[in-house]
Amino acid sequence: MLHILAVCVWVGGQVVLIGAVLALRKTQPQVIDALVRSFGRVVWPFFGLAIFTGVWSMTSLTSTSVAWMALFGIKILSVTLSGVTAWLFQTASNSAVKAMAGALALVSSIAALITGVTLSG
């Protein structure tokens, strides 16, 4: 349950952030950096919690199929890409890099969410 909460905050936060950035980009672009920093203070602990609880739940697995392990590998890749691109979005100074990183962070987060739901049965 804690894992699902953490993932909801991580993925949902990205959806809200992208919507806010798109709206503010035209009206108040000077506040975007402060918004992104505030976003980071809220969601990074939840990303860490999602990683921790995901690893913790892996310790209870008894046996898995090859197909399950392949999908799990895709999930781990998606989670890693999500974290790296979200960090890049938060730290990049180039607006084109920020836009690409933000889009990749959201897409990879959603991919991780979908594969996680699929893996859970």
C-alpha cells in the first residue's frame, strides 16, 4: 500500500507539474524554477520510498517466470529512466533539454506504473 501511495505521488506530481509549467510558461515564466524546486522537495522523498518499498516487496517473491522477469527488467529500466530524466529536468538550464527531460520523465514514469500494475497480476 505504501508503494502505491509513493508511486501515485511521483507520477501524479509529474502530471500536475507539467500542466503547471505549461500554463506558467506563458504568464509567469519567472516562477517556474521555484515551482520545480518545490516540486523536488515534495516528490523526491516519495520516489525514494517507491524504490525502497519496491525492493522490499521483491524479497517476498518465491519464484517467477522468465516472462515476468523480462517485464520486471523493463520496469526497472523505466524507473531508472524516470529518475534520471526527472533529475535532468530539475537541474538543466537549457529550456529544450528541460522540455525533453520532462516529457521523458513522465512517459517513463507512466511506463513503470503500467508495468508494475501488470506484474502485480
